[in-house]
Amino acid sequence: YFKLSPLTEETPELLARTYPTILDVLVAIFGGLALIVAKTKSGTIASVIFGVAIATALMPPLCTVGYGLAIGNLQYAGGALYLFSINATFIALSTFIVSKLLRFPLVRYANSKRRKRIAQVASLIALVVMVPSIILFLNLLKVQVYENRAKEFVKETITYDGAEIVKATQDFETQTIDVYLIGQPVPQTKINEWNATLKETEQLSDVNLRIFQGTDQSGAFAEKLSGEVKAGILEDLYVKNEQVIRDKDDRISFLENEIANLKIKNVPFQELSEEVKINYQDIETFSYSNKITTNFKKTDTLPVINVKWKNGVSSRSRREQMKRLETWLKFKMKLDTISVAEYP
């Protein structure tokens, strides 16, 4: 499947099954206990639990073995196969122990020595399968403790006014902590204090602290800064700038609406009506009002002008004068939108 499928990206679910530890042994033991307890009950629940155990404990590591073989990574395949061995062995072992405790009827060999030898071989297999998982767990525990201690040290100790940490990495294999700083240059005396504190920190006494600053001319800092660190900084700046721009746009839109509302509220109606009377002698009445509209997302106030024409004014003349009146009112009131209508 993985050889033919285009979906060959490593996922956390796959990677989690390539490094089994003693924790997986415990999961397998409790899975076996659940199985044998279910077997002691009558009904269909036992077969359901059997299916769940196969689907959760045995199939995923076997699928990961196939993934490792498909991409040519024998380390992944071997780790997943080892996890399958752990699950299969300790599910069977815990089932056997519960069967003994509950005194299930067992097959009795004619040769008791052979039965004893088989029990010894089964115990040896369980021990051989379990020991590497303990070693892997201890190694994983060391790495996790080291990373936690290193992150805690950087967070609590590496501080200096005017300097900002842009990236901090820790490598268990090389026993190094790399810290990249920008801003105010940190004097060497302060860096020496950090190193002294690091030597006194439990489980970090043999770790080497390397400080890279923006003033460094070394190629390491320039290379790192031009790579993932620079990309991270630019991404943060882009996201923050986008948010600032959106906030400013919203603020500008709000202020524009407020300005328009103020203009509408402060309309010199008396002055307008007198000018309309002089320029448009065919108008009998002239009125002004504000219409508040909303689309449930935004609320706008629209100025509305209503006019009533004298009797005898032709439709063509009213249309032409209405168009000129609307244009003049927009200019006079300094508004982009205005509604001019005539009384029905």
C-alpha cells in the first residue's frame, strides 16, 4: 500500500510506533488482561474486545513496518516490528498468567520436563523482548530530561536588557545549547556568568553553551539567520503586520462612518432650502431626513432628500432637475451617497 500510495509523508502516528519503550510493554500487558477477562464472560463482548485489541495493538505496528520497508527506512521497520513483538508477546503472557490464576483447564503434557522447558523458554522470550524496551525508555527519558532542563535554563537564565532571543536549540548527542540573540550586544562577562550557572545546573554540567549575536561575523550565525531563524522572524512580522493593517483598516472605516454621520447631523437645512428655492423654482416642498439601514453586519446612516414638484411640471423636466439636484447636493454636502426622491 505505501509503495503504491502517494501518501508517504511521516505522521506522528507512524513515528510513535517506531520507538517502543517499556510503556508499550505495560500497554500490552493491560491489553492482554482486558482480553482474558472478557473471555471469562459469556456473550458477544469477548469477540468485540478481541477485534479492538487486534485493531489497536497489532495492526498499527504492522502497517508501520510496511511503511518503513516502502520508504527504505529499516530503522522504522525494525522499531515497528519490535513493537509488534512486544504487543504479541505480552498480550499472550498476561493472558497465560490470568488463566493460571483463574485455574483454567490447561493442556497437560505427558512429559512434565517438556512442559517446564516450554515455560522457561516462554519466560526467556518475554525477558529478551522486554529488556531492550527498558533500555530504549531510559535513553528516551535522558533525552527528554535534558531537553526540559535546557529549555528551562534558557528561559530563566539567558536574559539581558535590550537583547532578544530569536531561537534556542539543544542537541543531546553533541551536548550543546545554541542561543541566537538580536538587539543590544551582550558583553562577554555576562556570557561567562551564564556558562558558570550552566556548569552548576544539575544534569547540564557537561553541556556547552554557544551564544550567537547579531554583531557576530561568524558564518554560523549568518547562515542560521538567513535560514529558519530569518524565516520565523519574517513570518512573525508578516502575521503581526497583517493584524495591525486589518485593525487600522477597521479603525479608518469606523472613523469615516463617524465623520459622515457628523456631516449628516450638522446639515445646514435652512441654508440648503433657501438655495433650493432660488435654483429650483418648480419645487413646492423640500424635506430632509436620515435613514438608518443594516445588513446585520454593518449599520449605515443614509441621508434622504424628498421633494414635491408643483403641478404642471412635466415628467421629463422633473427627471432632469432631479439628476441636477442630486449632483449638486452631493457636492454641497460633501457626501458620496445620498438618496433623492420625490413624493408619490
